[in-house]
Amino acid sequence: MTAWFQSTWLGAGFGWFLATLILILLIALPLMLAVAMVIYADRKIWAAMALRRGPNVVGPLGLLQSFADGLKVFLKETIIPSGANRGLFIIAPILTFTMALVGWAVVPFGPNMVLANINVGLLYLLAISSMGVYGVIIAGWASNSKYPFYSALRAAAQMVSYEVSVGFVLIPVILWADSFNLSRIIEAQRGHVFGFLNGFGFNPLLFPMSVIFLISAMAETARAPFDLTEAESELVAGYQTEYSSMSFALFWLGEYGNVLLMCGMTSVLFWGGWLPPVDWWPLYYVPGILWLFAKIGFFFFVFSWVKATVPRYRYDQLMRLGWKIFLPFSLIWVVLVSGYLEIVRYGALS
């Protein structure tokens, strides 16, 4: 597509810009629609698990409820506290929302279906997922209120704790795939187990890492049971306490965008991305993008399931899980996997 635009009268520079802009919109606009629908799905899943109905009035089966909520907050007044740092207060939700979008630039939706097929795509995603929490930290500090400030401190500690575990969890994946490129990581999972199961998650040596990564992703995105940054019983609404109107909505959109991104990372890194679960030729007639969406949908259901059923952790439990369980376990597993590959793949004992 980019080459075709560059070959027209637009020229190489403007042709590249226009093609890239179109590709960005092809990702961003469906993602915004997906976020609206997963908020609806989230509420329906919680309702079903609590034997309630959930949204069922606005539109058929309540499908337009998220859009009605969006219209409601759009029409409300944006209130900025008099003691707040006005510039940072406004930037914080924009930063959270932007970080949730730009991470999708390197996620491959299928063979050769990626906006930026860079060789360090995994490092890029790690950087973006780390920066997403800065919106929460800035919002907490700029609000000039004690509850948002407590929330910002919690967010900083939580991000550091689980970012370390996530980094060590990804090392075995990188070693096995021998690449930081996400498309190559997916291809390395083709027929990975017994020659016909697609996905590192089916490997007994990497399955524990996939579980730790999923739980750490919940903590990274501050989803229940790790939503200590917005614990309403302690912090009113945490970093969102002083926000209203579209600034409040941007935090919601950013949160669900990050959740979808983490579900996508789990699918890509451990469960074959666009590949079908089994390396059987009839399954390849299903477009790869549908397999990826199905896996993202499944992991989003797991996120909702956990939120509806698991009580919120205490803060000391959150820290203990990250530093005393996940960190040493992932370190030991890095040594185990690297030793196994050194012996089997590179013949260290021969």
C-alpha cells in the first residue's frame, strides 16, 4: 500500500505520509469501537456472574449503552480544581489514552499485516506499557489532593514491581524465538509442540511464564484484583477523583485500551498470535486476524472473570506477590530455560 502511494503523483514523501496515516486510522478507529464494545461486554460478564441483567435498555440488547455513556460525559462540563496544576492535569488523561493507542503500531494482525514491523518490537511494547502508568502518576500529583496523590504513589510502586517480573518473563520467549521481532516470535511458535501445536504456551517450560505474564498484565493495567490505584473504599476514586467529563472518559478508554493491548501481547507472545491453535491446514482457511481477535477476546473474558470473582488484594499482598514470588520464580525460570536451550539447541555438553 505504501509503495503504491509513493509511486503516484503524490511523491515518495507525501505518499508515505498519506499511506501511514490511513494505516493508523485503520487501526485506531476500529480499536475505539472495540473499546466501546468491550466495556459493554465487561459489564454483561460481571452481570451474568452476579445473576443480574447488565445493560439491556439502550439499543438492541443494550449494545448502544457505551455510546450513550460516551455522549453523556461529552456533554458534561470539564471541571479543573483551583489548586491543581492546570497543564499537567489536562495532559495526564491524554497521555494515558495516547499510550494505549501507540502500542498497537507493532502488533502484527497477520502475515505482513503490521504498521511498523521493527526488529525491536518487543522492546517497543515494553517501553509503551511502562509509560502508560505516567498518566496515572501525573494525574495524582497534578490534582493537588491527598487521595489522588496516594493513588499515584501506589501506581508508581506497582508499575516498578511488576515491570521487573514482566521483563524476566519475556527473556525465555526471546531466547526460544531468537528475536525481538513480534512477527518472527509468532512464526517461531508454528508447530512448536509435537510438531502440530502452535504456541509457546503449550510448552511445559514456557506455560508457567504465560501464567505469570497474564497475572502481571492485570497488575500492570491496575485491573482487579490489583486495582489498588482506584480502591474506592480507601481512596474515593484514586487518581480519577478530581476528574470529570471527557478527561474522566479518556482514562476509561486508556484503561480498556491497555487491557486489550495486554491481551494482544499474551496472544502474540505465548499463544501463536494469528496462527490457529493446531498446525492443521484446513484451519489456515480462517483468516489469521480472526484467530488473533478470538484469542484476545478469550483473554479479555479471563480479565473480566477474575474481576468479577476475585476480591481485591491488600497492598502488602500485592507487593509480596510481585517481589517474593514472581521475581525469584521468573529468575529461576530464566536460568532453567537458558540452560535447557544451551544443552539441546547449541549442544553445550557435546
